[in-house]
Amino acid sequence: MIQQATLPKVLLLLALFVFFSVNTAHFVETVDSHPMAPYERIYHLDFEHAATKGPRLNLKSALVVNYDNGQVIFARNPDKKRPIASLTKLVTAMVVLDKGVNLDSIQTISKEDARRSARSRLRVGYELTLRDLMYAALMNSDNRAARALARAASGSTEQFVKEMNRKVKKLGLRNTYFYEPTGLDHRNVSTAHEVAKILHYAHDYDLIARITSEKSHRVRIQNHKNKYLQMSNTNLLVHSRYKVAAGKTGYIRAADYCLATLIQNKEGERLTLVVLGVPGDKLRFREARKLAEWGFKRV
């Protein structure tokens, strides 16, 4: 039992705890989600001191955020809607995990999955676990894998896309909208501002963070004896001096080259980088490294 004389002290300590908890984080706890997913948090980014002049860049939109406090360090066209290509797959993966599907269950690559995805190494008829499909979709940006995951989670692509749009709406993302789960459709749009938030939410899922931070991974074709495929991370910053905690690349002609990634330096400081509309594959990583070097000096 708390003595009456000590009660004001207890109340004061509780008040101080609440004050510092609110003022040292850039998110607030909200609704519990499925056990497969993390607790959902609403992230807020602070643009008050964002610089609009920084390193010389060749891109359409960009954002640099101090991940640990939500302060935007640099912004260029942060709220301009643009096609985001395969950055879409971050939301695809979140919705799959929200559904609580059994990741050890097996899905077959169908002819419909193979539509407009000739570069995939996942042939029609291949059987993979949903876990390996997640690796193929997120690490290697495989479109067939993303479609197969959507079917496994919701029964149809149409229903899955409805759930993708409900997801981003629930997260307060008003400028993000999807027409399909791969990013091939140029009508899948967002902004640099909201892509940064999408990455933060995706990073909260342990599996997404793990997959997108690894350099490579071998997936097994279940219906072919001893057949494996090596998946390499399309985010080349995994080979840089920075530690990648999460990330995703994207490209279609309408979007140009895109990248969203969360990186950490040797001092443990973390930056979220978003670059959209870069006119070159390797150039997007050079631009991201420029922003990283510039941003870490200002954390």
C-alpha cells in the first residue's frame, strides 16, 4: 500500500515518464495487429527544420530523415505524387503478414503470375513456400512472387489490392494508392514523404527487415529435387560501408529508378533515405550515398 505522503511523488514520477516518452519518439502506439505483424504505430515526420538545399542531385523527389527522432533533414518535392514501381512490394509484404498466412505453406507459380514478368526465374509450375516467395519478392523484386503471395493471402489479386489500399488508409497515407501488388502499374503512386513512412512501418516487421537487409538468400523449388535459386538483394547499399536495416528498390519507365532504405553508420546513427525518379540504375545508389554522407554530418 502506498503511503499518503509518498503519493504526490509517485504521481510526479508518472507525469515525468509520460512527458519524456511522448517527447523523445516520433511515433505513438495505436491498434494491436495480427500476431504475425508488429504493433502498429503511427509515424510522424517533422519538417520544421528540413533543408531544401543540399548536395547536387539528379532526381525528381528525395527525403532524408533522422530515423530516431523523425526530423526531416532534407526534402525535395516531398509531397509530389509519383509512380513508385516496386517500392509497392513493401506494402504487399505487410498485408501478407497482417493476414497471418502460414509461411511454410506452398504456392505454385501460375500463368497469370507470369504475365508481364519475363525476367523472372520463377517458372510457371514451380512450387515455393510463402517464406521463399517473400524473399524473391522483397530481395530480388520478383513480380511473379508478389502475385503468388497476393493470391495466397486473399484468394485473388483484386481482393488483395483492396486490402493494400485499406492498409495505407489506416496508416494515414492520403497520397498513396495501388492498382496491383507488384509496382508494374504506373498508377501505383505515393510521395517521398509517404514512402519514408511506408519504410518505417515495413521495418517494424521483423521478417521484412531481415529479408531486405540480407545480401543474398537461396530459395528452394519444392517440386524439383535439389533445385535452388540464389536471390541477390537489388539494394546495392548492402555492399556499402553502411549497415542496411531495411530497404527496397523499384523501376518502371514511368517512375525511373527509385530507392527507399534505412541505413546505419558506425556510430549507430540511422537515416531513412528516399530517392524517386532517378534517371539511372547505378545513379540512384550514388545519389543515395551523397545524401547519406551529407545527412550524417547533420544528425
